[in-house]
Amino acid sequence: MASPHILLTRPAAQIETTATRLEAAGYTTRALPLTRIAPPARQPRQADCRWAEQADWWIFTSRNAVDAACTIWPTAPQARIIAIGKATAAQLHAQRWPVHWTPPGGSSESLLGDPTAPSLQGRVALMAGSGGRRQIKQQLRARGCEVRKLLLYRRVGIDYAAAELNPLLDLRPKLVFSSGHGLRQWARLMQAHKLAQGLTLDTLVASPRLCKLARQLGFGAALRALPTMSDDALLTALNEWTHDRR
């Protein structure tokens, strides 16, 4: 039985490494970036930047947040740093910014629920993009932290014509989504072009939170949440899924 096609939907700059890893394992990949990374509609206020510089903790939610932060602050902050996800941690290490802790689960949910997590107190600066991460803010505030979210980037949806999507749908690929924005953009394209079959494909997402969102958006296919959004976790999940279907 031939290995399935895998449709990767992350921003273009983040697809190549994953595609190379999957193809080395025998999978055929297709790239369809559904979002691009852009500067925020408004740059962070100077007052928020000064507040962050005095914070006790910085939490980075993605490699995009790391890239954006490094354009504002050329050197590492005094705050201790938490990186959500291995890719985020790797990007920080590449910038020679020390990482105090990375949640083993690689998601915001694991940050809040992991028993090995450091005790967060004082000021917490959440370095993120627009949208989402409300749960982190609410729970940290409930624990007594003073939290501010700095919007360092935004995702912008990329549109495709039906003529570009149909050949990909004919392959019946497994879909991979790393963000809620990508899920929403795919669902919007399927609705706009009346391509209902696009919501019936096997789908892997980066967290249980995204699994729930996919259901809300009308995905009726088999859904699996990765334990963490990494190439290792993705390859393991694909191998298990492929083996189960044989």
C-alpha cells in the first residue's frame, strides 16, 4: 500500500524542513501555505515594551514571536524565558537567548497543566501573534500574575482558486494544521468554492484545542491531535495512522 500524500499548510518558510523529513521517511508531501506572517496592524506601544523589559517572565508562543521580538530587542531580556514548542526553543537558542523551561507537551495547554512547570509569579509578558492565547492569560491572572500580551505579528490568509485546490483534493491527502488561523482559512476556502470534500480528509492538528475548533468548523473526517507540534511527533503520528489503516 502506497504511503499517503501529506498536505502541509504552514507559512512557506516553515514547510521545507518538515517536507524533507517526511519525504525521507517515504511520504509524498504537497505544500499549500494557508497563511503568511506579517507585522501587526499596530506596533506594540512603547509603554508595553518598557513594561515587558521589567517583567519577571517572557512566554514565547511560536518561532514567529521570537523572530519579531528579536527585531525589537537585539539582546536577551533579564526575564526568565519559557518557550512553547521545540521549534520555538530552537529559534531562541539560535538567537543565543537562554530558555528557562519548555513544556514537554509543547502546547499552551501543557504549559498550564504540567506539574513540572515553574511557579510563575509577578509580571508575565506573553509574546504572541494576534488572536488566541486567551486561556493562558486568564489562568495566569487567576494565579495572581500580572499579564500583558504583546502582539508582535499577525497571520494573513492566502487565497487559492478552485482550479488550484481540486488537483490536491483528488489526491485525498492527510491535512496538517499548526494553527487555528490555518484551519479557519481552509474551511473558508472549502465553503467559498463549494468543495465539501475538503472537510472529509484525515486531519492532524497541533493540539486538542485545535481538534475542538476543527469540529466546530465542520471537519467531519478522522481527527488526531499531536502531542506536540514537531517533526518527530508528526512523523510518529503518520506512521501509526498509516499502520492502523493497513
